[in-house]
Amino acid sequence: MHVFTSITANYLPKARVLAHSLKKFHPEAKFHLVLSDEVPATLKQEPAPFDSIITINELPIRDREAWIFKHTLVELCTAVKGFAFQEIVKRHKAAKVFYFDPDMVIMSRLDHLLEKLDQSSVLLTPHQTQPETNLEAIVDNEICSLKHGVYNLGFLAIRTSPEGLRFINWWADRLAEFCYDDIPGGIFTDQRWVDLAPGFFEDIGIVRHPGCNVATWNLTHRTATGSLKEGIKMNGIPLIFYHFSGFDSGAQEAMLKKYGSSSPVLFELRDWYIAECEKFGQTDQGKIPCAYNLFDNKVPIAKHHRVLYRKRKDLQNAFKNPFATAEKNSSYYNWYVANVENGSGTDSEEHNLMNLQQQVKDLRQELSLIRKNWLRWRISRTYSKLVKHFRKQPGTAAPVTNEGR
């Protein structure tokens, strides 16, 4: 069994947690790290628990610098997944290959998936396996899946049968050209493409096991019981793997509080995950800047830099390596400054609009943080007043809260 994940360097702590969780239950498995970044010194010194490291420079990508530049970091880590499947099959003659997002953990053996893969060439996990029953959950979960994709491509498994290879080759071709976060344009990175797969391929297996790819978007119909020590069960069946999607943005915590209140063990699991990531260097390594997020003059690359280059063949033909800035008259960066930032016309207007949209997004995040901190202050202040009040009452204990769970 061969397993891989795809990251930039700042996701190394999470990838280590994932790899260690796999090795706990499947020490025989080979875990491959696909890295779309420079290899950090810490990884060179201590590659374990990864059995191999495949960098983006080792993948068969045409016009590599231009191709990388077209993608945001999230788009990049998903766009390489098809190439990575092909490369692992080529290098290792692998019969079964599994992909897991780096923000997942394996919680028990994968025997159910291995057995199901004996019967199907491709395994997919839907975001939801049961219809929602209230309007708010329909909006949060079902409509969200209609935007982003029916199947969550944080997990994908293939058997290298002729049909499995046909699927991977088709998917890799689509990702090579169209792996972008463009919901209005009908695509969302690697996911929306796979909505077509059950119609295109005969041998697709849909995994509905309640313990597979558990995440906040399917907790309305899945209740967790048990403990970290004895094992967690979902609807009475062992949890196989859990997905902490939205962890860094804060969305995972917010949606867990909204839909996971009947499963307190999932809050314990979240605390354990935070501690495990920290053990593997989250505080320091989680801040490593990606090499592909900067021009070679160290100026940050904005999304509009990428989108404009992606849309215009004339720019791609003129600037084969858009990261390079040394040659003033043949540099995409200098062309952009002169014609877009300091120019006029459609491209300049679009640039200003995207900058405004980003400022609004940043402002919303700041307001959300202010609101959260204000609520914590109000809770703390109210609690302090209650404590003082009860202390004045002889023979009365101060109240206890679960603040900060």
C-alpha cells in the first residue's frame, strides 16, 4: 500500500502527524511526501516518517515555472496530485495508491478501504451521505457541496487496473490545465472535475462508511462516542479517518461548535491534534514562506498577478519564467508594474478591484477576531463579577464554567 499527501513546506507538521498516524496502524505502508516548495533543512536532516520525498521539480510538468506561477498555493498543491499518482505508480509499480489531505489523521486500520478497493478501481467519499433536514444545514452543507464538489478530494484511492489508470490519466490531464479556484467559472480546484467521474467510468466505488472522511460538513448525521484512549466510534462504528478541514482559518472550530455539540470527544480529538502539530513544530515551521509565493526580487505575488498571466497567452509567450525580474525589459514583474499598477485600462481596473476585494476580506477577518476577543472579554468580566458576588455569600461555592473548551 502506497500513501501520499501534497503540501508546501509550512504544512510539514500536519503531514508528519498524518504519516505517524498511518504508520501506527499500517507500519508496512509506504508514505510519500509530495512537496511543491523548496526542501527545508529540517526535512533534509530528518525525513522520517516519510519513505520518500517527491518535489514538484521531479514531476513531468511542461513549462514548469509558468505552470507553477499560474496557481495559488492551494491550487498548486491540488494540481500536482494527478501527476503524483502517476509518478508513484511509475516508480513503485504500486497496485493501490491512497491520497490523504495533510490535515487528516488515521484513527484505525484501513482494512475496509483496502477490501472495497479490491472491488472497485476508484474510491470516492461524498461530503454528505444523507440528506440534511433543516434549512441552515442545507445551506451550510448541501449548497456548499454543490459549489465545491459532491465528493471531497481530501481522500482518493485507486487500484491500478486499466480503469483505475484511465481515471487517473483523465484527472491528471484536467488538473494540468484547469485546477483553479473559480466557482463562478464552474470549477473548484481538483474537486468539481470528479463530479463527472461516475458518469465517465464504470468502476467507481462510493464510500458511505460513517467513519470515513468525518468532518464538520457531515456531523449532522454522525455522532461520535468513545474516547481517544479506547477508540472513537461514529454511529457505533470505529472512526477510520478524520478531516480537520478549515483548521487554520478557524472555520473548523466554528462549525464543530455548531454541529458537533453532541460529540464532546471530537473536541478532545481537536485538542490532541493541536498538541500533536505543536510537537512537530507547528509554531515555527507553520510560518515557513513558500518559495513560489515571491518573485525572485522577494516581492510577494498577489492573486491578480497569477490570474492575469493565466488568462493571457501573449504574456505567457513573452515571459517564460514569470518569477524572474532581473531583466527589466523582459520581466513580467516590471511589465505588470508599468502597465497594470501604474497604467490604465481594463487590467488596471481589475487589479484595483481585486485589491479592494482583498482589503474587504482582510477587514472581515479582523472584525471577526475583534468580535471573538470582545466576547471572551465579556465572558471573563461577567464570570469575575459572579465570583465576587458568590464569595460574598457565606457557604456558597463559586460557579464553574466550561469556558475555553
